[in-house]
Amino acid sequence: MIGEYTCPFYHNSGKVCGKTCMRPEGCSYHWKAKIRTPCIECCKPTGSTSGHCPLHIRGYYVVQYYNRLRIWSYFCGPENGKESALD
């Protein structure tokens, strides 16, 4: 049945698409659109796998970098005859 569903896709302006469609996922333009989740810190919609928007992603990568340094210093630290990366 044509027009059984309405498209639930949100535009960047915050308005719902609302077109009639045959799929519950959305209309012909939006049914393959990337699913967006709210940013962990500011609740803006983002398609990032980390869950952070471009404004807050820097802090996520800094934490990942320090975690890599800690792991490296744990396995290759001074007790193994190498210098620590955190010193």
C-alpha cells in the first residue's frame, strides 16, 4: 500500500521530513541515511562511531592517545630497559 508510512527522518533544521513512503525506515531519499545519535556532551546529532560531535571529538582522541602511551610504557617501560613515554 503506497503511503502507509511517513518518513521519520529529521532534517538539519530539526523538522521531520514527513513524506509518505512504503518503507518504515523512510522515504526514497532517507531510507539509507546514516543513523545519527546525540553527542555525549552536547546532544547534537552525530554519525560518529565515538558518539562525539566534531566540536568534542578532540578530547576523545587525546584520551585515546594517552591510553596508547600508558599501554606502551607498561609493556616497554623502564623495567624492560627502555625509556618511559610518559616521563
